[in-house]
Amino acid sequence: MPPGPAGQDPVASPGAFRNPLDRPPVCHSRFITGDAVATPPSSRKGAGQGARKHGASKSSAGWLKEHFDDRYVQRSWQDGYRSRASYKLMELDEKDRLLRPGMTVIDLGAAPGGWSQVAAERVGPGGVVIASDILEMDALADVEFIQGDFTEEAVLEAILAALGDRPVDLVMSDMAPNMSGMAAIDQPQAMYLVELALDLARQTLSPGGRFLAKVFQGEGFDEYLKELRSSFARVVTRKPEASRARSREVYLLAENFRG
């Protein structure tokens, strides 16, 4: 889905749009936010020349160079992961022991699959990973992918059907809107997406479960923290090393869902 019209502030405050029909038009996938699929270029020089040939700005060419030079992007090529975001989840898991064998995990905004890859490896054959995104995602071993907008009834029903009677241990979301560069538009859309993720977590988590979400610091952040604390016994903020230092993104880990 395209981002909201320029100049429109689609969300007045977190939780303002509870009816999916009222939601602002945002694209909820990290695929488009800078942790793009980590496909190695045929050559960095060629990639830059291609960008200039097609009229890309200097800033676009600079972003491509920075992306291809990024050590986590390069590691993802070497290690076979689909995005540099895999290393964020690995670091969070090492610190907070998020993923254990046999767990049931829901991954929202999963494309291109970097988080789902890590989750499937760590929950093992006895675990379950259900991934969802409005974008297509190539198949991953031991990951059940459901394409669509999880706020729509048919998609939510498909997720619930895939879960069956299994209790959900972790809901995780690396979703972000298609950034326009205008904070007045981007921040409300980003906060709206984490509200949607929290809504789904409340519907699916078993008591004692955990919720992990990428959140951008700015307007609505403090209110969202309060909302998390109303449903979870403990909430901590994390900034993985693999998260670019200049980014406003942090990860909120909410533990011990009260049900």
C-alpha cells in the first residue's frame, strides 16, 4: 500500500484507529525501510553507475554505497541471511533469550524473511514460526507464510487457523511505513503500525508471553510505553549494535503478558 497523502497526519494519537476500515494507508513491511533484502550486487561500482544512469540522486547513490559497504549487509551475504535485520534479532536473542526450542512465534512484517530465518533456526523442528506480510516472501524452510494485511478478517483467520491450539510464546514486529522523510507523516504512521501489532499480540499471546516491536522515538512513544505496561509486567528498551546509530529506531521488549 502507498503511504498517506503528503501533508496528511493520518493518526491523531496511538490507538485512535481501532477499526481496520479507519486505518491510514500505510505499507507495513521492513522490506522498504533500509533493511532491504540483502542481495549482493554484481559489483558496487556497477550499482552506483546504474543508479546515476537512471537518474537517481546523489543521495540515492550514496545510500546504495553505504548499504553495500555495511558490514552487516556483507555478513548477511556470507552467512546466507536475507537481510541485515537478522543480526538485530540475533543480538536481542542473545541478550534476552527470546527464542527457545519448541516455541511458537508470529513474525509480522516478515518480508524478506531475515527475522523468520533466525526464529526458525532457533525454535527448531519442534517449534512453529508463522510469518505474515502484505508483500510476497520467498518460501523458507520451517516457516509458514501468510500473505496479506493481518488486520483483515480473512488474513487474521488464516493466522489463527495456522496456530491451531498452540499457545503463542512470542509475537515480534519489525514493521515500518514507507518513509517519506517528513516526520509529521512518518511518525504517526509508524506508531499506528505498532498499535496494530500490539492489538494482534493481545489477541494471540498466551499468558506470560512476550512481544517485541520496532518503535521509532518521537511523538506517541511515551504513550505507547504506557499502553505496553498496562498489558505486560515488564517493558525494556533495546538498541542493537546492528541498528544504525543515526536511526531513531529502538526495540521494545514487553514480557510476561497478563492475558
